[in-house]
Amino acid sequence: MKISLSVLLPFLICAVLPHPYAVSQEPSITLKKQINIHRDPMNLAELTQLALKQNPGLQAARIAIDVSDQEILAAKGEQFGRINFDVADFTYGPISIPRLGKSVVLDQKQTNSPPDREFNNNIFSFGGSITIPIYTGGRITNQIKLEKLGRELAANRLAQTRDELIFNVASVYYNILKLKDFIRATRKSKEQLLESKRVVQQRFNEGKVARVDTFKVNTRLAEVEQILIRFLNAQEILYGLLDVLLGEEAGRPKTTISGDLRISSQQLTQKASLIQKYSLPEVQHQAFQHRPEILAAQKKLKMQEKKIRIRFAEHLPNIELRGQVQGVAGDNSGLFPQVFAGIFLSVPLFSGGTIEAKVTGERLRYAKLDKELIQLKLQVTQEVHAAYLNTREAQQRITAAQVAVDESNEVLRIEALKVQLGKSIIENLLDAQTAQLQAEQNFSAAVADYQIQLMALKKAIGMIEVEG
């Protein structure tokens, strides 16, 4: 079963949520595994260009076009007929010795056939033949048109593979950037907790807080360290997935990325031009015009029309021009040339219903493809609708998440100051630190989701391009 990357990545990110069993350790080992880098950090445009160059799935789609070109040439070659050269050598036993059909015409109704050279144990023949089709009921011309449509279909599939690759690279790229922000925010929270641990330990030594307060800080610190371990592991997995998209072996990281999720309001407005410029019905109409899957389905429908005509051509006469030049000789006979040329007409009179059954089968396949095209259009309409709404929702989340980050930072500053002055309990500070970390993660997730959903919308419309 094929699982879409856009479906898999949310589960991968959800897997890094806090686990009830905390392990208090600094994940420095995971960091060392990612130091084995063989190229400079790359932005999204560079990664996409490298994937378009190296990805084996895209290369296979390109080869399919080359295959279609050869099939077109093969179909066109049927128009020019065939020229063959034949050589044969027959040896007969004494019981089945044939009489060589050798006679030289001297005048009308007179032949000369010497009796002493009448029988031949060995017969040798060589010569050439030519066959040129004159009329085939449109079979050859429709086959050529069919193969040309097949090439267009291969080109549509190449575009579809390219769009999916661009989207998958962008999706992995933005999710890695999101995890980088998660890691940064988590490390920042860990530093704050270490400072809180120092303050609480000092106040405990002074007898101003109970021992349980130090336990609470240590528990929260262990949870944050565990979250950091999971984020780092998820980041390494995504780097491996990125290597696979680039057509490289996973498990040996060669690639790092550059970039920042923090985008200005001006850049956000520029990226949002697609949903600001077009309404939902307009982008759905654009999808019907540009989506490679729909174009491919339409090509399949046209190809099926040609297949129906090719099958129906079996009902029609077939006319060929044939010619042959042959030399025949035996062990008791000299070389005897044979030459003939003529026009051959073949008319199918009865086939037991085979031809009609084939035509009916192709017409039923046409009806099936037509229904599949209708279903595909409904599916594309739903995909565009979901991507359009998800893009607008993610755009709105960015503004709300930024406000939450600013306010959580201020609450954390105030609670940390109150704890230092002994005017607040440790639970309030821990809650403020948790809320601040969550706000940071929500903002990064909103920005990454917006970028991914905007790419998903462009892909759904069939207008995705290399970012940057």
C-alpha cells in the first residue's frame, strides 16, 4: 500500500511528544552522528534542483518518454512495409525425392525438361520479398496516433512525478526547519530550567522552600531532555528521508539545509498572493486546466478511442502489394529464377464474433475510463478545496501564534523574577516555562504548515514550481 509523504510526516512529528517515562540525559551522542557532512548546507531551491537531477523515480519517468518515442517510430515503420532476404537449403531422403519445378519456356505450351536431370536430392533457394500495405482500414494511422498520445501520457506522468518530488522535498525541508526551531526552543527551555534548578536549590539550602520543589524542577528538566532526544532523532530520520528523495543512500547523512522559518510579514503577503488573487472556484478551474493527473486521464480516454478504431479496422478489407524474386537450384539442376508481383486483397467474412467482442471490450474500457475521469475531477476538487482552506487557516494561525509567543515570554519573565524574590511558588514558573515552550513550538509549526500547505495548494492546482 502506498502511503503519501504528506500523511506520514504529521505522525512523525506527533511521535516526539513527551513520554510519561523521562530519561534525564543530554543527547550529545545523537548530535555527533550528524557531523558526518560531505557538502555545504543547501537551501530549498538547491535541494530541489539536486533531486530533479538525481532522483531515480524521475529518471525512470524520463526514460518512459524515450520508450514512447521508439514506439512512435515503430508504428510509423509499418507504413513502409517489409523487405526480406530468404535463404533455404533442403535435403530429401530417397523416398520423398521431389521433382524440381524447373522448366524453361521455349514457346507457348512447350517446355524443355531433360529427363536425366529431373530429380534432386538437395534443393537450394535464395531471394528477396517485399510487402507494402496499401489499405489497412486505418489500423496503421490510428496506431501512430495512439503512440503519439502515449508519449503525451508519459509526459503528463513525468510532470506528475516531478510535482510530487518537488512537494515532497519542500515538505521534508520545512519539517526539518520546524524541528530545528523545536530543538532550539527546547534547549532554551532547558537552560531556563537549569537556572530555575539553581535558584530553587539555593533557596532550599537556605530553608526557604521544601525539598519537593527541587523534585518538581528535576522532573520537568528530565521531561524536557527526553523531548529534546526525540526531536533530534526525528530530525535525523527526516535527513535520511531527504537523502532518499535526492537519490542517495539513507543512513549516511551527506546533506544539511540552510534557511529560517521566521519570515517577515512582507514575505508572507507575497507568498499568500495565490489565495488572495484567486477565489476557490477559480483555483478549482485552474486545477482542471493544469493538473497532470487530469491531463493524463484525458489522454487515456483519447488513446482508448484510437484502440476502438484499431479493433474495428479488423472488420475492413486489407490490401497489400507483394513482390518476390527467388532463385532455385538443385544438385542435378541449374539455377532457376522465379519472379512474381501482385496486389493481394483480404476481406474478413466470418470470425465467429471475435472481432465484435474485441470492439465491444474496448468500448467498455472507454466507458470505464470516462467514469474514472469524472471521479478524478471530484477528487481533485476536494483536494484543492482542502488545500485552499488549510493554507488560509495556517496563515491565520501564524498571527495568533506570534501573539502567544510574545505574551508567554513576558509571563515567563515575570514568574522567574517572582520566584527569585520569593513571591511565587515553583509551580507557576514551571507552568510559565511549559506554556512558553509550547507557544514557540506552535509558532514554528504554524509557519511550517503554512509553507507546506501553500505548496500543497500549488500542487493541487498543477502550478507547483521550484521555490527560490
